[in-house]
Amino acid sequence: MDGFLVFGLLLLLMVICGSLLGLVSYFEVRRLRTEVQQLRADLSGSGSSQPAAAGAGASGREPPIQSASEPVAAVPAGPAPIPPAQGSVPKPRPVIARGAAPAGGRVKSPVSPLWSHIRDNWMVWLGGGCVALAGIFLARYGIEQGLLGPRVRVAMGLVTAAVLYLVSEYLRRKTGGSHPAFAALAGGGAITAFAAILSAVHLYQLFSPGLAFAWLAGVAVVTMWMARLHGPVLAAIGMIGAYSVPALVSTGSGNVLAAMLYALIISVSVLLLLRYVYRTWLWLGLLAGALGWWLVSLVGHQADGWRGLYLAVLAYLLLAVISRDWLLRRGSAVGAGETSVAAGEALLLPSLLAVVAAQCLSILKQGFSPDALWQWSPLAVVLLLAARARPALAPLPWALLLGQCAVWLVCRLDGVATDPGQVGSSLRLIPWPAEQQGGFLLYLLATTAMFSALSLVNLRNGQARYWWASLAVLAPLLSLILGYLLAGDYLTQYLWVLLAAILGAVYLYLGSLGVGKSWPRAAVVWLFAAGHFGYCVAACLWLEQASLTLALALQAVSLAWIIRRFEVPGLGWLLKGILLLVVIRLSLNPWLLSYAPGTHWSLWTYGGSALCAWLAARLLLPVSGSAYVNLGRWAEATALHLTVLALWAECRYWLYDGNAFAAEFSFREAVVNVWLFAGLGMVYYRKSLVSGSFARWYDVYGRVLMFVALATYVRMLVAVADSDGWAWRAVSERPLWNLLLPAFAGPALLAFLASRYYLPAVRRAAALLASAAGFVWVSLEIRHLWQGNIRISQPALTGELYTYSVVWLLLAVAAILLGSWRGWRSCYQGGMAVLALVIVKLFLVDMSGLEGLLRVASFMGLGLALLGIAYLHQKLSGHGRNSAH
């Protein structure tokens, strides 16, 4: 009975396959007929329309229609057309749908390639899916009816899969080429085989997990390699199945190492396949599968000690398999026909960066152990050797070194409660235990030697020299800093400082030696840079906050001397970086640092830094060459900025009895800030004119400072208008020589300077502000002379009112006459406005407040002044016109 059932099921399977083949043949024949009709139309068009057009063009009328019996004479109108090569088929012209634009004005369809592929092949893949589902439903039906035993069901699944594989290969050979329908059949066979083997393991326990593992791996590999013939979609099916095999047949033993080894074997197979069937998503799938098993290994501890080797082998496979560069010497050169190699090179750098990130996370998970050198060095060796002939991969060793340093620091961060009564904690760096510090320092020493030695070897190769030179000289300094932070108790602080200073001195000596012996420019630049960096490290370990700032600023002088003495303008970026660091440090000092109040640190920290920047500018400006001059101007602008900061710090030092960072804001400080902010705004504007890449940033910063200065000045005016004691109590009773001079005459002077040397767009407004500020200052001086203070709330005295009128009138006369003489319309209009104010005050205030001879003198003076102004205005205007002629 079972034999008849098996025969019936096989017959049903043959009927299904025959129907599918019939459908495939139907669509294939239909397509071929369409192509034949198109070819006939093209041939008939090229044989009749072109000669007809030529004849019509020659005679101006249509040529006579020739009968089929008449022989056609060959017209030697031009060279004979070249016949197509044997076996080639002329490319058919595209059929233009009704209403479409002609070929010359055809608009490209915005349809994406993926949508076009789905639209063209949806029926094919739907058919393949139906075939796979039919096999599954057939097995399910047999199970539900009890017709088939477990062995027969598994055997039927495997037979069905084999039949689908063979049919797809037979059709490919029969038609002489691949087709999506054939790939769909092979994909259905792969899914059926996976389902049959998994059911044999998990449902019926017919196979052992090891045997099922081998079967599934074999199916996946066969499926992937059939993708060479049927396309990349089949490769995706095989790849997904292959990477999933360890999870599908897992017995719960947790043997992650075997799964990782298997993933590497599958990765080799996929990479070999990518040489023939390359797709970006296949590469990404490979990376996801291989790193997926690494991610699974992080859950437990079985893979501890092996993750670094696994990632190194994975990186080596990514570098070597597709390009067949087994010794990592070929580089990124692509030969003819190696399009897959070129495509793989584009994704190689981000893929290896992902591997580098995976190693850093592995270190974070595992921590330090005595065999750390053997665990984490293989990937570094692979990357350093691979980047030797591939300049595009040069950043990878740097990324690995910095990533590992950062991860070692993160490993020792610990949250510490700030206050038992408060919620929250702060991070604190905890060194390694005393028993691990020696081993950690040995690991750093060996790692540094490896990075530096291989970088020097790569430097001799002549490619990406700046990358290798920087890595070779900075790796020891980075390791020294890391060792001091995590194992500082192993040596005394004096020895750490001495090591950093010795490294810096050796680098500076080698840099000067390299200039004389014509070493590569990259090596010389980075030796000098590393020498200064070593000096910075020694200063940071030894000096306190204020002294450290000055020590950093002193490097600007030594760098400027080295740039000039050895002609290495490539160090300009380092000079700019140091000056910028000093500026940021001194600008943010009130919020970042706190100094002991017993020393006059503001003078030698701020003033000394400004002096260092000025000396650097003096060393560079006399040197010919645009690079040197630009550096000199940059240092000069920095010196100006630091000078203003030094003045600000000194003012606060003396204002608040040596506490320059006192949390207080007085009227005197507001006066100082107006000067400083306005001065800084103009300094940064001038700096924007000489510092190319930072010009816009400096310009914006200068505008912000000018706005702050203006806002502070307005705040002072509002305080005076409100008779706020914060303002008027700060002005002493001494006449003229008091705080009014810098507080209100100073803004007038600053506004005048802005009208001459600041942004051209605001110079007119700055001139008006200068005039208004000068008028306010003169008026407040009059108030102070009569009252002894500037309280606006006190009533004005009679003599004070008369003084206002006289002084304002003199100001108006001077402005009107100067504007008439020089032709300054704004000055003339301002004088007329002040004159109108005097007249209004005279009639509204003086007439009611003055009596007797004061009223007579007031009106007499105004009348005589108006007559004199009219006379002088006509005379000066005529003089201006005559001089113009």
C-alpha cells in the first residue's frame, strides 16, 4: 500500500513540475516571438526607409516603387555596412508606446531598479514560492492523513528538493542561459531541503545534530555555488541558511567556538562566490552573519580569549579572498574584468571599521588579562600589513589604537556618590589593582613597539606617509599617558615626567637630524609635533593650572622658531592648535579652573601667554612666503586677543582685591566690559580678515561681542535713567576726572573707532551712536558739575538748565558749521536736531524757569547764535561749492 502511495505522490509531483515547465515554456516562446517580430521590423525598416529617404532627398520627389520581380541595382552611395559578427544579434529598438515622447525627447522613467525587477519578475518568484509551499503542504497532508511515515516524509522532502535542483539545472542547460524562473525553482528546492532536514532532527529525531549540521551546511554551500549560474538571489537564500545552521540545529550545549569557526568557513565560501556574483547586499549579509556570531559570543564566557583571533581572521578574509591577495601585498589595484574586486574595495574600509569596533567592544566585555597581548594584537598586525600597500586603509590602525585606549579607560570608570544626601554620582577613573599594573604596562610596551615598528616599515613604502609617521611617533606618547592614568602608582610621578620629557627631547633631536639628512617631510613634521606633544605631557604631569597654561603658550615660541629655522610650514596647524588651546583655556578660566588667591597669577598667566603669542608673530612675519606671513598674522591676532584678556583679568584682580573670579558684577566692571567687549569685537573682525578658514567664525564672534558691549552700555544708561544706586554711587564727587569719563566718553570713542575700522555696513550707525554717546556724556558731566552726582531724580538747578542750553547750543553750532564746511550731511542733520532740542527747551523750560537777566541772556544768546549760524552756513556752503569747482 505504501508503494502505491509513494508512486501516486511522485506522479502528482511530476504533474506539478510539468505544469510549471509548461508555463515557463509558454512565456519563453511568447518572448522569443516578440523578439523575432521586432527584429523583422527593424530589418525591414533599415532596408527600405533609409534608401527611400536618400533617394527622396536627392531628387526632391518620391522614388518609384519597384516590383518584386525587378532586380535591385546596388547603388554605391557610400561604404558598405559592416555585417554583424557571427553569432551576434542586432539590438532591437525599444518599442515606444502610443502617446510617448520620441527618442530624441524621451524622458527617463523615475522607477527604481528594485521596483522594475519586482514588476518584471513578480510572477516568476511567486511561482517559485508556490512550488516550495506545495512541497510543504504535500508533506503536511501526508502527516495529517497518516499516509506517510517519518522516514518517507523526510525522504520525499529531500527527493523533491533534489528534483527542483536538477530541473533548474536542466532548464538552464537546455535554454543555454539562466532565467529568474530557474533560480526560483532552485530556491524552492533549497527551502524544501532545509525544512526536511530540520524536521528530521527536531520532530522525528532521525538524525543526530552533528549529521544534520553537515547536511544543512552542504545544502547551503551547494545553493550558494549554484548562484554562480542562477544569480545573487539564490546566493542570499544559501547564505542566510548557512549562517543560521548552528542556531537551527542547536542542542543547548553552548559551543559558541564551533559556531564561530563554522561562520568563518561559510564566510570563505561567500567571499569566493562574491568574485563571480557580486552584490552589495550580499557583502553586507556576509558581514552581518560573521559579526552576528561574534555578538552571540558576548553573551557567555566560552569565547573569552578567542574573539580577537576570530576578528583578525575575519579581517584577513575580507582583505585577501576576493582579491586573492594572500600575502596582503598587492594593494588595491584592479585588473581588467575584476569588477567584483573594485566593488569590494569600496565597502572594505567601513567593513573593517566595524571589525575594529567589534574588537573594542570585546575588550570592554572581557577586560584585562595576562594574555591580552596575544588576544588583541592579531587584528592590529593584519591591519598594519594590509594598509602598507593600500593608502585608503591607513586610518584603520589609528582607529584601532585610539579605540583601544578609550576602551581601557572606560573599563576603569566607576560612579562615585557625590553626597550621601543627594541623588546622583560622578565618574572617577580607578587605576588597575597593584598586582595587574606591571602586566598592563608590559602589554602597553609591547603594543607600542608593534605599532611603531610596523608603521616605520610602512613609512618606507612611500604611501600615506603622514599617517604612518604620526602613528609611529605618537603611539609611545599615547601609551605613556594611558599607563600613567591606569598604572601610575607603579612608578613615581618624577619618573613619568622624566619619561615624557626624554621622549619629547629625542623626537625634537631626530626632527632636526632629519632636516639635515633629507628625511621624508612627513617624518620631520611629525617628529617636531611629537616632541612638543611630549613636552606638553611632561608639563601637564608636573605643573599646576596657571603654570601649565604658560607652559603651553611657550610652545608657540619654540614652534615658530622651528618653522622658521628648518623651513617646515607644515607645522602651522600645530602652532594654531596650541594658540587656540591657550585662548580657549584663558577665555573659559572663570568657569573651568580655580586658582589660589595668594599669587598674582593673572599677570604672568594671561600676560605671559600674550607675550608668547607676540614673540611667535615676530619670528614669522619677517619671513618671506605666504604660509609664514599667514601664520605670523594669525599669531599676531591671537596676541591681541590675549592682551585684551590679560587686561580684563588684571582689572578684575584689582577690582575685587585679588579675586579675579569673584561672583560679583559692579558698575566699574560694566565699564570695563564695554571696553573689553567692544575691543574684542573689533579685534576679531580684524582677525577675520587674515585667517582664511576661520574668517566667518571670527566675524560672527566679533558681532556677538559688539552686541554684548552695546547691551552692557544700554544697561548702564537704564540704570542712570532710573537713578539706580548701582550706577550713581560708583561715580565719585570729584569733578571731571571720575568714572564718567571711561563709562560714557569711552563708548563714544569706541563707537567712533567702529565707524572707521569695523564692518562697513554698520559704520554709519556707529557714527550716529558715537554722536549720541558723546551728547549723553557731556550732559551727564554738566549734571555732575552742578549736583555732585548723576541722580536724575533730583530737581535741576537754574544754573544747570542754563548750562545745558549754552553747551547744547555750542555743540549744535559746531556740528552744523562742520557739516556745512565738509559737506557731511549726517553731521549737519545731527546739529540741526540738537538745535531743535535747544529751541524746544528754551521755550518750554527756560521761559518758565528763568527770570530777569537770565531769561534775557538766554533768548539773546539764542538769537545771536541763529543769526551767526545762518551767516556762516551760507559762507561755508559757498566756499565748499567754489572749492568743488
